Amino acid sequence: MKHSSPFDLFVNEYNEDIPEHHFPRSSISASAAEAIVNSEAWTDAQPVMNLSSFVTTFTEPEALKVLEQHFLKNFIDHDMYPQLFAIEQRMVRWLHDLWNGPKEATPYGAATVGSSEACMLAGLAHKWNWRQAREAAGKETSRPNLVTGGNVQIVWKKFLRYFDVEPRIAPLKPGNYRLTTEHLEALVDENTIAVVAIAGQTFTGEDDDIEAIHDWLDDYERRTGHNVPMHIDGASGGFVNPFLYPDYPWDFRLPRVKSINASGHKFGLVPPGLGWVIFRDRETFNEDLVFYVNYLGGEMPTATLNFSRSAAQVAYQYYTFIRLGYDGYREIMLHTVENAKYLRNLLVESGYFDIMNQTQRIPVVALTLKDGFDTFNEFDISAKVRERGWVLSAYSMPPNAETVTSLRIVVRPHLNRNVIKGLAKDIVTACDWLKAHGGTSVAPTLHDHTKTAISKC
């Protein structure tokens, strides 16, 4: 088809009617496709203003160049890209050291697709180890269970269902939104493959009572003979605790902690999606979960759920580690936590909010409206500040604390003090408007958890 002018080409190509229900029929130019894709997403939130998510939304130009250099490489192809595999294994050793793994142990772990894959791999390792120990003792192996708290991330509920493990989930209660030792006596037994405790939970940013849980399990073994390992879900806290609280024992310093996961794409400062799973020693990851594949040029071991994926995030994480080092990470995490404290003080001083996370361990501000403000709620505030571009989480707490609703703000490294002041002003202004005019938002209708019961308590 001939076009009488460049403008005709512009109108025809850039004004393409994109089909909803069938595959596009004809080709268009690369520039037109780029423009259409980008324009269709104009109304989405700006990533830098999405403070609902923990995920990194900032990049240095040099890091972006690293991403571009490696995104066409298939990370699983170790024969073609052996240096990238060596880099991954070097970072596994670094994280094992950062999380105080035993010096005499052989570090073992992997870069994964987010913490979801990392958690799945850790859960499978503990299930296999439990089953083999039971088989060796001549005991039945049909009823494995896993113990964690109601504050657990959804990936663990997926693991439990997908891999046929009985959920033993301790309920929360208003005022206590983390796993403690309170329910362990009713939940832990000889079929428990592991207890999962969280470092930096998503709801309030708090840690579970990790050391007390560890000590309870020590006492439990003395009483019963059952040796129950721990997994630490450090998706959010794994890249904060080592830099800000080096004397805090949440990691491999606790002998029962056999595996830890963390999200490189959260406070590891990598764009989505990269996770890490690190085991205390090579023996923890059961050899039966390793496959040896003769596929892309030579035999190679693979022990991940995913196979082909881009090497870009692995290379990017390597960039951040060598770019920042321990001192750089510490400086950034200190900056974010101090800004979180500053924001929380401004919002509490407004008179509208009570703080939910009394311990400010990671850069999360979790708030609930004070009693007496009954003409609007946290969902109204979230909707109102969205008019200014901010995306803030509002949600009901998990069982048995559903009566509590929360407004959560993840303070990330790209926010400076001036932006924090502007954010606080926008939130307080939204509250002032809602106080005068009232709100209409209601909590979303949630799945009836009683129909898919997950708690023994």
C-alpha cells in the first residue's frame, strides 16, 4: 500500500485498532509498536510512586547497561555462559557468609525467580529430608505438615497445596501480627517438616519471634526426641538485618535454621524478579532433588523449578553487590529506615493514626486509624491519595485479626526527605478531606477461609 505522505503512514500505523479477541493480522513498524505499547500503559501508576510494593523501581544508568548486556543470555545454559554461573555461585558464598553460615560448611544455594521459587525449593528440601528420615526409622510418611504464622506470604500456602503438605498456620490476633511460641504446642508434632518464621513480614514489617521459636524447638526436642528444622523467610528482611542489626541472631547463627530465602528484587535492590535460597550446608538440599541434564552442550546439574530464563537479574545483582559493598548497603538501608521513622512520626503526630509495628526493623510504616474516625477508613485514604499519584496498600489483616484494617507504606531508597514530607502532607490532606466529607470505600470481599481451613488452632 502506498502512502501519499509520512503523515498518512503515521496515522495508519500509530492509530492501529488493536484487537481484543484475536491475534493481530498485519505487521506494523517497530516504532509504531513501541508507541502503542507505551501509550496503552499511560494510565498505570508510576513505579516510583508505588509504595504499596516492596519491589525495586529505581536503577542507575550503569546498572541498566548491565541489564541490557545480559538479558538475551539464557542463564540455565551453563555451557555457553559458564562465567555467569560462576558469578551466581560466588554470590551464593557471599550470602552464606553474610547470613553467618558455618565456616566449615560447603555453601549451597541458587538464584531463583523471586522468593516464590526460593521458598518452594526450601520447602521441598525439608519435605524430602523429613520423609527420608521417617523411612529410615520405619515410620509412615503420608502426613507431612509445615508450621508458620497467619502473617505468612501467599507463596507458602501455594507450596502447601501444590506439594501436598498439611497447613499448620497459627492464627493472629489484634495487637499481635507475628508468629510467636504461643500456638506451637498445638501445631508442632513428629510430622512437622519445618517451622517457617519471617524476617520482615509484609503486613507490618516486623520479624517473627525467631530466637524464641528456635529455643522452644530445642526444648521440644528434649521433651519428645523430634528434631524440627527452621526456615527463615527473609524476603524483605534478609537484605536489611545483616547491615543494620549485625548482632541480632535471626540467621544461621541459630543451629536449627537450615535454609533462608531473600528477594534480590526487594531490598537487594534489583528490578523484578530475582530471589535467593541459601542452605546451611550442602547436605540440607537433598540430592534426590538435583537433576543432571545433558542438553545444552554438556551435562549440568539443575535443582530449580524453572529452567530457561534471562541472566540479566543475576548480572544486575552482581553489579549491586560489587558497586555498593557492605558499607553501601548499610548506608542505603539506614537511609530508608530513618525516612520510615520520619514518615511514621509525621503521620502519628497528625492525630489520625496509631502505629502497628512498634519495632521499626525494616522500612515499612504500618498504620491503623485511631478510634473515633468512623466516617472513613484506610481504603478511603488509599483511594484519595491515589488522586495525587501515590499507591499505598490498604487491607484487612489475616485470621483471626480480620477486624483490623491497615494502611501500609513501603519506604524505598529512591525517596528523599523532601518527598517524604510531601507524601505525609498528601496523606494528612486526604484525611482532612475525608473527615469533612466522609468516605464510601468498603473492604473487598475476601475468600471464605473457613471453606479452605488452614489452621489447626
